[in-house]
Amino acid sequence: MGSFSSPLSGLTAAQANLQTISNNLSNIDTTGYKDQSLTFADIFAQSGTMSGSGNPIQTGSGVAVSSTVTDFSQGDSNTTNTASNMEISGNGFFIAQSSTGVQEYTRAGDFTTNSSGQLITPSGELVLGYPAVGGAVNTSAALQPLQVNSLTSPAAASTTVGITANLDSETAVGASATSSSLPIYDSLGEAHTLTVSYTKTAANSWNYTVTVPSADLTGGVGTTTTVGSGTLNFDTSGALASTTNVVSIAIPGLADGAANLAISGPFGTAANPTITQTSLASATSATSTDGLAAGTLKSYAVGTDGTINGTFSNGQTLALGQVAVASFANSQGLVATGGNNYAASASSGSAVIGIAGTGGRGTIIGGSIEMSNVNIATEFAKLIEAQQAYSANAKSVTTFNSVSQATLQMLQ
């Protein structure tokens, strides 16, 4: 009988609602999960006769689920202090790539790394972003998997050195002052010791000699080899008066096969010298070099714009890449594919990919994840309401069944 269709559609709708609510509750601890709810619409009401006033007399035919609504509001933040974890504060989705090359989108930032040091989702999908070359991010390049482990920082050959020192003005002519030593680095990252020795030649005048160990040079002879020299002339106030404080130090033929070194320094500039002659004891107070040994990645952190900055064992901090963020014209049109992922659809529109904090996209919080936005109190209230709706429709079915049985008995 047609009278059964309405309560049966109500049972189906209530069952779907119960399923949705129970799914929300089961995902209350799922990272990045977004609460869902159903909206309902009545089934087209059949128009019958007209009333005396000319209005149609209509009888509804039941209810049907009209849409699923996903609540994309922000979930609570959970600080994990795990470098690979991150969350989006605001609008947007992380971009993940499956093993088949398909791009999907997620709010769940509980990322880890694979054996190649690449950021991955818990299901093994690669997290995509902009690559970095030499510590500079190229946001015009195609998206690539982000690597955050097993990286090295290239060596940098020394080109400039600096020495801050004082020479004792009371040193006897012909005597030497305490030498200055500092490390320098070649193009392969090998460290070499540069030593500057001082000998007083006259009042307010000193000769200096720059040496490196002979063993560091191909065919080196003796203990040290001179690679630079000059004269330091001071005025009566102990300030450097000569302009020979900036010299060229040439170190050719390194034994390890590195490129020849050409270094300038080491006593500052003519306008700002870093060596003095006073009655204080001869001493070197500071040295510096712009060279670096090769370094290994020690740690990394994600900035608010998604830039992943790595700290290396040689003291360098370089960008390793930048996490990309996708936004959509209609997030409700995204298709949930499981595993905390969504796929774009014709309704959602294509992903608009860019940098966090721009174009309406949210910022990124490193070392933190976004929790589910399911509210347990609200879901329990909805659960009770859906249960009552199911019971009411079930009662309607039993009522119609009783009426049907009574009708059949009349015919017997």
C-alpha cells in the first residue's frame, strides 16, 4: 500500500542520519576530521483535488536526504613538537600525491618521513610543495615532494678573513708577538689553519707573514709555506696608518684537489682597521672567515608561510622547500576519499595552489596538528533526536500495518 512509503522513507532518512552521526563520533580523535551532517527535503507532494477556496489539497510522499554538509571550521590545535607535523590555521588544504600520481587534499598534518627522507602522510602519500635550490625557494617551479632528511649543506670556500688583535708597542725591535691563527675552508670543505705571525721592525712598524701548513699543499716543503706578507705601520696613537692592511692571500695547489684559494684580509679595511698597537699585551681577540665546511642536516622547522628551514652541522640555516596550500571556490563540493583525503570535483572547482598566508589561505603552524572538530555533546544530542525520529517512523509503519490488517479482516 502507498501509505507505507512515507514512514519507510522516514526510516531510511533516520537511518542515514544515525549513520552520519555515528561516523562523526567514531572519528572524534581522527586528525583533521571534519564533522558532517545531513540535510533533508520532502519528496514531491502529490496534488489531488482542490479545496472549496481553490487551494490544492496535497499529500506528501515522504522524505529524502538532499545533501551532506561538511563543517570545515577549525579544529582544536594539538602541539606535538614533532618537526614533520603541521597544521593549517585558517582556510586551505595540504596537497598529497598518491603512488599513481593523483593529487588529493587533506587537513590532516600528522606527517612523517619515508626512507628517502621525504614528507609523507600516514598512508604513504607524498606531501607536495615548492623546491629549494641552494637555500632559495622557487615558487614558480612545479610542485615536488618535500625532502627533509638525509640532506647536506655544500661547502663554501673562504674568500675573506678577519683578525681583531693588538700588538704590544713595548715589544723590542726584532722580536715577535703572539701569532694569530684561524681556520679557513677550501671548495671541498676541508679546513686549513691560516697563521699570521708578527715581527717588529722599527718603532710603530711591523712585518707580518701569512702561512699555511706545507702538508696542505701539493709538493709543499718544510713545516709551513708563506702565502702572504706585508707591513703594518701605526701612528703615534696606535692606530693603523698604512693602507696595506687589506692584502691578497693566494693559496694554490691544495693537496686535496680543491680549487685554489684567493683570500682578502685580514685586518679590516683602511677606513675600519681591526688591529692596533698599544702598550697592552699582544693578543688576538677575535677571528672570522666566510668559509664553511660541508654540513649535515641536524634539525628543521616549518615557518608560518610553509617554508621549511633546515639547520646544518656547519651552522648554516637553509630553506629546504616550502609547503604548498590549496584552496577551492566551493569546499562543499570536495569528495571525501577516505584516509582524511579529499578529491576535487566539478562542483568544488580546480585547486588554487599557492603560499600559506596569501590569497585567503591560512598560515601554517609547525610542530602541531589540527584535531577533529566533532563536538561530542552536540553529536549526542543529534543522536537522541535521530533515534526518536527512527522510533516515530517505525511506529507509523506498525500503525499502518494494523490498519491494513483491519482492512483485510473486513473483506473476510
